Amino acid sequence: MKKTMFLCVLSIFLLIGCSEVAFNPNEEPAGSQSNYDMKLSMDNNGLFSADVSIDILNVSNEKWDELKLYFIPNMFTSENSPYLNTPSKVEIESVKIENQDASYSLEKDTINIPLKTSVSPNESVSFQMKYHFTLPTDGVRFEKIDSNYHLAQWYPMVPTYQKGWNKQDYTSEGESYHTTFSNFNLTVDIPKEYTLVTTSDEDRLLSVSNNTFRIEKVKEIFVALLKDPQVIQKKSDNVNIRVFGTGESEEFLDEVSETAVESFHYFENIIGPYPHKQLDIILDGLGMEYPGVVTAGSLKGRSVTNERIKEMVIHEIAHQWFYGMVSNDPYTDGWLDEGFAEFATSLFLMPNEKELGYIDLSNKLEPLPSNLPLHKYLNGTQSNYIYGQSRSNLAKIFNQHGGKQTAEDFLSRYFTLYKYKEVDTEEFVRFMKFYLEIKDDSLFESWLALENTKNE
């Protein structure tokens, strides 16, 4: 009997082992690798000064004759956003290549720099830029809110390079910027009355005004300057979770903190380990994810419920895995992080159910795929497909293949295989078909545009 049981266990182990060997994950190549060295300061009048140096390695198969970078602060100037009551001001002091003055053009959120000397594969180029800016009072994530400053995408950002620079036109409807995992050295000098919140694990509530941080393997960095925030700190295992309020009641802050700790613990258990020692949640601004920081809106002046804010917190925390570590291009495959964050949120919110909640949206939406580029959706409609339709169809598929337990096991395996890789729709479908032993594309064709998904 013992021998028979041993052979059964051994057989199961071999089958699992063979499955892991049989599937070889593919990833979208980043094409570029960047190391950023940045200095940021703010004076007492809200004027920021930045000195940014980026070493960019060409890991593509093509020569580079130009650099093309995101510079999103320029989208909020009076020229590009004339409707803003208080637009940002941007003044570029210098742009250099290899510490030599370089010619460049700035159009909307794109900096183009022609290179005098081509950069071959496995060679690097050094880019430097000094500039000054203010924040708009009603921007999108890059904004001043009352006495607080949110600096999202405030620096020149290097796109991926995939048969050319993968740089799309800016849109506020979704995320139009796409970067790969990079390393950052950041020095921040701010007035002492502000609390500094960043992607770094090392910022402290009672830190001195000048702070220097090293941040590795993140897609971007976020900086917030908060004036007299309320703060609640709690631990989830060895991770410090801080909730910053901007006028909420102490009772509500405590509720949000409990929700954050519970959902964070759940995601770590079912998906995989969180890579940082700290997670910051700011109840201010629009709901948005950044490495190590999420913003989740405020009750101030908004017709939003306490429960909706808490659901937003859960969703943004889920992004620390799907976006923060498993990457995708949010312009073309935004459902792979937004739909997954919604799906993971729904799993957390139904702890005692075996089947997943599913809403049939086929009669409520115009039939469009969830993985169209952002510009192909009518303004204001993309969330229906990127968030809602994708989440519902994932639930529908898992209900046919084992329910919640299978879904949780799948997320863990998916995360393990694709951690710090970039995934596109075709690769996701290829893996899901393998994992769930799905033989054709019929479960995907009604809600995804598929080009080439082959059975293993």
C-alpha cells in the first residue's frame, strides 16, 4: 500500500515537472535598458528643478540613429492644454548627449534627439537634461491638489524599442506610456514642512529635506509631497503599509488600512511575494498604480462611497503584481494589467465562494475586443472593454475549468513564469490554453483579437 501511494505521488510529481518543462514562456523584448540618475528640488513657491542623466543600453537588434523619449509634463502647458485654469510651466535649460549639447525637438509629450553617431546593439548612449517646471492644479496624475504635489511621469522616460521606438501619442484615456524595468538613483531636496512619499522603501516620515534613494528594477518612479497628511501604519508580514489621508476621518483611514493589509496579504499568498519593504497608499487624486505607491481617490468633494474607495485601493494594490512585476504594453494590451487587477480584486472580495461572479456584457456593449489600441475606442468607452469585459470573460473561463481554486493556482503560476517579463495578448492566450488544456480559441474569439496563438 505504501509503495502504491509512493508511486502515485511520484507520478503526480513527474507530471507536474513535465508540464513545467514542456511550456517555455516567451516575452516581448524590451529593446532598451536604462539607468537613471536624477536630482529633484522644489523651492518655497512650488517651482521644481530637475537634473536627469540616463545611460541607455541598446539591447535590440537594430542600430539607433535617434532617441525618442516621453516628456509628459509638456502635455499640461497652456500650449497643449489650453482648457486648464492653471497649466504647468516647463522650461528646458539644456539637452545633451554624452555631455555635449545636442539638438532636439519637443512636440507634445515627445522629445526627439537625432544622434550624430549611431548606437549599435550592445552599445550605450548617455542622455542628460536639465529643466524647470511647475505643476498644474487640474492635471491628470501630474498635478497640484490643494497643498499637495503629485509628480507622476515627471521626468524624461525611455520607451521600449520594438522595431523602432515604441512611443505612442499621449492620451489621458488610459495609460499611453510604456517603459521597461530600470534602475534609479534619486536625490530629492524639498521644504522641510512636506512629507515625502516615493517609490523607494527608504523614505521616512521624519526624514531630513535632502534625501537620496536607490530604486532597482521598477518601470517608473513616483514622488508625492504632502502637507500635514494623516498617517496610519500597519504591518503585513514584513512589509510596512502606510495610508496617507488628506482630510478623511480617522475611522475611515483605519478601515482603508485594514482593507489594504487584508488584500495585500491575500495577493502575496495566492500570487507571489511583493518585491519591496513598503507600500504607500495616498487617498488623494485619481486612482492609479505606481511601483510601491498607489493613489486611490479621496472623499473630499466627491460623490463616491467609502466602499468604492476601498475597492479602488484593492484594485490598485493588485497592480503591484500585474503591471509592477508582470509587464505589458498598456496602450495595446491594457487589459492584461487592468483586467487582471479587476479579476484579482473580485477573487479577494468573494472569499467563501467556489464559482466566480460573471456578468454577461455581450448585450450591453458594442462587440469590440478588449485588446485594441487605446485610440480605437471612443473616448470614455475603453474601460468597459479593458476592465469589465476582460474581467467577466476570465471569470467565465475559470468557471468552466475548476472555479476559484483553479483561478488562484493559475495566477500564481502565471506570475512565476512571467515575473519581470513583458507579456502580450497572444502569449497570455498561449499559456492559458496550455495550463487549462484548452484546444482551440473559441473561448477567446468573442472578446480578444487574436493573430497567432498556436497549441503547444
